[in-house]
Amino acid sequence: MDMRELYELRGSSPEVLFSPYCWRVRLALAHKGLDFVSRPVRFTDKEALAFSGQTLVPVLRDGETTVHDSLAIFRYLDERYPQPSLLGGALGESRLRLIDRLIGQDLRPALVRLLLPRVLASIDPPDRDYFRQTREKSLGMSLEAFADRDAGQAQLARALQPLDAMLKGQSWLDGAEPAGADYLIGGFFFWAWTLGEQLWPGDSPTGDWFRRLLAFCEERQGAVRRATND
Amino acid sequence: MDMRELYELRGSSPEVLFSPYCWRVRLALAHKGLDFVSRPVRFTDKEALAFSGQTLVPVLRDGETTVHDSLAIFRYLDERYPQPSLLGGALGESRLRLIDRLIGQDLRPALVRLLLPRVLASIDPPDRDYFRQTREKSLGMSLEAFADRDAGQAQLARALQPLDAMLKGQSWLDGAEPAGADYLIGGFFFWAWTLGEQLWPGDSPTGDWFRRLLAFCEERQGAVRRATND
């Protein structure tokens, strides 16, 4: 039997897996009912990914096939294991990519602002240097200048409004059952959660949805390990 | 043969049709290749809609069936005339509703801010009173306090970023062919256009997309009439 392996980001502890993009793939594998062996790697463990021809997680190795990038992995999984669908075909994939772009304006930067100190506290020194260099380059400023708890909370509150509005009327973002949109967006919430935070109101439609998504995941893949919140 | 009628919002001129939600339905009818008779009504022509049991356009009357609300009309059209699909099934509809919520945070309010004076100039006095009362109630402030060209342009520039990013890589928001997401979002751009404005850069991926969408519409339904921009 071929082995299925997921290369995913680890902190100082190999059991704390906090990349939002890797969580998307974990949730997608749960959706398909597929087992896998976790291969946790640090930001700077580039040699562990050399076989994939690039340097970023998530990477899924499925028998002879290697795929990277969370949405490319969603597409691969739908082609190789069609049911239940993650993307809902080409039109569903295109809408998911648009949702990802739209979510990228508030939810992702809000969480970056709020989680930066927690990421730095959860990784080893060489990863801290790597993380600082790469993120400061893409942010165009120092991590300290970007991190801002009040601004982050205000931006997060804004990002939660459309999600709360959707989840007032239905259990999952994709309707009566969870699918690609739930995992794409859910990955961001797992990121905060695994770093030891819950930054959104628990008694809200989005808070209820996150608890359902966490239960869905833990039933299939075991307890989600969180960084200790000291 | 049964008659198909679209009740849609008109300005002082019956030929200037500027409701974003009515444009969604016009574009959806073009998508399905369906003819219809336009029934332009003013904001205050409530008696013209009495048959539908409610007071807002768009209303589609298709033989014995009456449907209101743009996304409900999309669903009706997909059920009655399945190909080519607008929604892409239940999952596609759910994602479209999420896109609508996300777009509602910047694109819609940005255009409201920018277009308020133009709307007031394009409608008859009784409609002006109605428009002011209903919009001031939902905005929680006077139209004059909300209208703000600089703030609107900044918010619009933000709203265009994810659309430009999507449309750099593909011709339509829904992929290789236009579908529901193009018409849902396109309706907002027709709103500005029919009021005599073009508020976005013409030489941008979104500007190119709008021109394609306008051509798609005009090929099927004739020239789009615009308010004179005096």
C-alpha cells in the first residue's frame, strides 16, 4: 500500500501544528476520510521538502504524487478521491478563490496582527530569524510596527460580520454540510486556536461553527494540540 | 405563450434602469438567453407591484410564477431553465451568498457613498423623498453626512483589489465563462454606469471585465441607457 504523508508546519513542539494553510489540508483529508502520516517540519527545515521541488508547506505526498499549495491540494484530492467534493467543480473552485481573496483583506491581516507575538513565542530561534525576515519583507515593516492588538481586534470584528451573518442561517459556510469554504476559512481559526488563543466571541454564530469544525476534526484525527498559553 | 416580465427600477427617464439588484436579474436573463418585457417602476410605484405581495424590485413574473429578490430569482431560473447554470447547485449558491456578504462590506457602501448625489439627481421628487427616508433610516444618518467622495474612492479602491487579483488570471469571476458571481457583482458596476459614472480605472483587470460584461449584455439586450451626466 502506498503511504500518504502530510508535511506541515511545527513549532518548538513537534505536536503544535499552527499553519492556517496546513490546517486547510488536514481538514480536507478529514472531509475525504483519508488517513495520513504527519511529517512536522520547521520553517527552516527546507531540506525535508527538497523532494517536492519547492520550500513551503503544506506538501502532500500521496504514493507517487507530490502536491503543494493548499488549494492545489484541494483540487488534487477532488480529482483522485471525488466524493464528497471539496470544491464543487470548476465554478466552485473559482468562487472559493474569490472568497479567499476577499477574506484576505481583513481576516488574515487581523489574525497576523494579533498572533505575531504568539508565533514568535512558539518557534525555535532559527525559525524566529526566518519568520522575521520573510514576514518583515512581505509586510514592508517590522513585526513590532505591524503587531497591534487593538487594531487587530477591530479588524477581526469587521471580518467576523459576514461570517456571523451567513452562519445565523445555516450550520456550515458551504450549507448543510461542511466543504471547501469551511476548511479554507476554518484554517485561519485553527491557527489562532493551536497557538493557544481564541480571539472571537464563543457565543456567536462563528464561535459555534468553529466548535463544530473542531469537533469534526478531532473525531477523525484525534485531539488538536495547542501551544501552552503562558 | 406565457409572457415574461421584469419589474425594475427606473429614474425620471423610464429608460434609465439603475438598480444593482435589477441589473443582476437582467444579466441572469441574458445568461439564460431568455426574452422579457421590461416593466420600469419608480421607487414609489408600489401599486404596480401589489400583485407580487411585496414592495421591492426586482420582481420577475414568468407565466403563472412570480419571484422577487435577485438571488431567489437566480435560483428560480436555475430550476426552471437549468442550462447554463447561474448558481452551480446548492454549494455554488451558498458560496455566492458568502461572496455577497463579503462584497457588501466595501463595494456596496463605497458605491452608495459615491453615487448618492447622482441617484437624487436622476429620480423624480416623490422618489427623492422616499429614497431619503428609507436610506437615512438604514444608514442611521443623513445622506449628506454619509456621502463622501474621498472616503468612497478609498473604500472602492480597497474593494477592487481582490477583484483585480482574480481577474488578472481569468476572464470572468466565475472562470472561463461568466456565471452567477459575475452578475451578482456586475450589478453594482452597472449601477454606477447607468447613473453616468465610471468610478473604477478603465485600464485595470476589473475595468476590462466590466467592458466584457457590458458587451455581453448589450449584444443580447440592446444598448444600455445612461443618465446624462450634467
